[in-house]
Amino acid sequence: SGSGDFVNGTLFNATNTVQTTNFTVYAVSDEGCFSDTFVISVDVKPIPTVDAFPLSQSVCSEENITQIDFLNPNNVTGTTYSWTRDNTTNLIGIPSNGTGTFITGSLTNLTDFVQTTTFTIIASADGCASTSTTFSITVNPTPTVDANPLTQTICGEINFSTITITNPNNISGTTYTWVRDNNTNVTGLVSNGSGDTI
């Protein structure tokens, strides 16, 4: 209750449905005479909350991400979601913004370094928007591989020239694995191995 010639302030709706509060107003004269009452009603719409799962993940470049699902923990009817993301120069494949209840797809890392993109989601219902929630995806670069020499011709039982395997884009921690075919007719070397030389 209160008095004065205006009412203002902030109303909070603690539920997930529209709530109404009624103000009953009357006037009193200096002589103590009361007017008829009248009612002012204010409808307070709920504000949806928003969450996402998973909130973080790490993938290789061009690898499908784990689907990210958007959630509305307070279950406000009619909730929709919109999102944006950053670092769209170094990471491509998923748009810079969108709507819907989930995100899928893959991201391509255009650099030789680990890149991260952060998504910001907002939930809205009946014109009321939530505070934002963020999640991130880390995208590791894909190493390139080369070998030298790429071809050679030798006589049987003669050592072939050492094949050197390299990583042209210099991704830290890169290792090498190899396999070979025609193991029945060409023998003398194991069918698979690892390392930067053969």
C-alpha cells in the first residue's frame, strides 16, 4: 500500500506464467471524504531463463561438433532462442548468428593455431528477453603432411632412399603414422609404423 499522486517501481514475476497485480485507488479530501475506488491492473510477464549443453567442447578442424542444445530451465511457454558468435574470421562453417533450439555443424580453423569461438544465447518469450548465456568451442588446427622423395625405383634387395616425413604447417606435437600395401609380394619391411622417417 502507499499514497501519493503516482505509483512507479519494478515488479518481479517469480513464476513462469503471466501474473496480475491490482492497485485499488481512492482519494481522500482534506475534510476526510472518500471517493469511490477504482482498480488499476498490471500484468507482469515472466522472463525466460536460458542454458545450453554442453557449455564447452574441443574439436579438430572440420570435425562435426557435439550438438549444442538450448534449454529453458523455468519452462516459459513460447520461448525462442537467438544466438551470435565471435571469431568468424579464423573459424568458418557455422554462421555468425542464428535462431532455433540447437546448433550443429563443423568449424574450419583457417590458421595453424588453436582457435576458440564463443557463442552468446538469449531466450525470449512474449517480448521479454533473458540475460545472456555463453558457451565456447575450441577448434584445433589440422596438421598437413608431406614426404620426400614421393617416388623412387630400386632393384630388389637394395636399400631404398630414406623417406622423410614433414609437417609443412608446423603444428606443435604432430606425429606420423604410415602403412604400406602389397606386403605379400614385397617383403623386407613391416606393413606399418610411425615416426618421421621410413
